[in-house]
Amino acid sequence: MKVKGRHVILSFVCLVLGFMISFSYQFTKEQLESNQVTEQQWNEETKIRKELNEQNEKIMSSN
């Protein structure tokens, strides 16, 4: 009887662990998909960065 009881507990632990791994995998997959930057966003950020650098250079050269 004890052996069956241990098997039930081990099966339950494995089941819960499987659900935790599955949830973690799905959650990570969704996070990676939502954090991808599009080419348009990348180009816009580069343009803004260049503009800020130019403004900074103007300010530094005027001082």
C-alpha cells in the first residue's frame, strides 16, 4: 500500500512540474514575440538619436 501511495505522490509532483514547465515556456515565448522591434521602429529610433547628437554637438560647439 505504501508503494502505491508513493507512486500517487510522485505522479502528482510530476504532473504539477509539467504544468509549471509548460506555463514557463509559453510565457517566455509570448514575451519574446511582444518585445521584437520592427524595422520602422528601429529606423525611427536611429533618426531621433542622430537628431539628438546633432543638437548636442551644436550646444557643445556654441559653448
